[in-house]
Amino acid sequence: MKNKFAPARLQKSETVDERIEFAVKFSHERLELLRRGDWLNLREDLNRLIGIDDNGAPMASFAGFHALPDKKTGSFTQAEDSEIFALQKDVRSLLEGFVGGHWIPLNDGDRTVKWRPIETPIAGRLVVTRIMDDDGKNFPFVIFIGALRDSVLMILSSLLATNASGAIDRCPECQTPFYRTGKRVFCAPDCMNRAMVRRKRAGKSKPRKGAK
Ligand SMILES: [Zn+2]
């Protein structure tokens, strides 16, 4: 039987958009359907998401903000499946805060804006420094030191602080945070079909664009 299920993969180029898209897909990936090879790929991609190699060392090619897991932690290559299941829940919850929750007014000088203050506890340390090479050139090196779970949440948060995160939306049908490509309104064809059927029954036509 051919498996139609295509797990999320993070490609080699690792742009901010690709890393966010991967994290969002991971958050609602059906992990119970992954085969052994998929799990190996997922571990590799989670390492890549936070900028480390299989041994937990920072990837040289990776500019910007890195995670550096605690020595005793290692990388996702050594992580238990259960740790990745738990991580998925935390990533999902973080993203739900990002696209869901209740809007609360926040006074910001002359105007009132709205926000969704959902807190996510993490533990760790930061090293904010520069690295100097032999030629005297230096570049910023900011690392987060902590557990794998906290590393992912910290790095993902820094990615979400960029404009690239505008593509994350909440599916109006199942409320799942998803990464919007093109004009998609729903997270998956299943959700679109369900919404269409219900609206047909209710005597309405097409789903409203951008429904929240
Ligand atoms: Zn959906």
C-alpha cells in the first residue's frame, strides 16, 4: 500500500520562512503515522531548526541565533520519541497563542492595540557575544543554552518575531495553526470539504474569505 502521508521536511537552505513553515507543520504532524526513516528525518530537521548538528554542536553555516543544548542533553538524534511527542504539544500551544486566544486591549501610547498574552514558561541561559576569526573579522554569536524543548521554543519565538511569521493562520474549521501558502483559507482539503458541506446544508454559498 502506498503511503499518501507526506511528513514535513526542512530543506537544506534553512531560511527563516522555511524554518517557520517546518515548525508549523511539525506542530500538527501525525507523529503516530511516521515510519522509522521518517523519525530519523524528523530528528535531523529538529536539529536543523535550532541550528545544531547531530552531535549538538552549532552548525557553522548558521547565522544568527543558535541553540546549544546542555552537554548532558545531546541533540534530537539521541532524544526519545516521547520527548518529541511532548515537544509537539508545546510547539502547538505556542503557535495557538500566536494565532488564537482572546484579544485583550493593550494601551500603547495614544492608541489602543490588542494582543493575546499567553505565557510559555522556559528555562535556560543566554550567551550574547561576537566571534572573532584569525583575520580579525567578527560576527554576532547569540546562543541559548538549555534543554532541547526550551531550545526549540526559544528559537521558534525568535523566528516568529520576524515578518516571515505573517503566513501563519488559524484554520477556521479545526482551529489548527497552519502555514498559509497562496490563497488557502483552510489547513487541509478535509477541512475545506467539511466547511463546504456544512455551508451547503445551511443554504449558504462559498466560505467567507479570511474568516476568523
Ligand atoms: Zn483545519
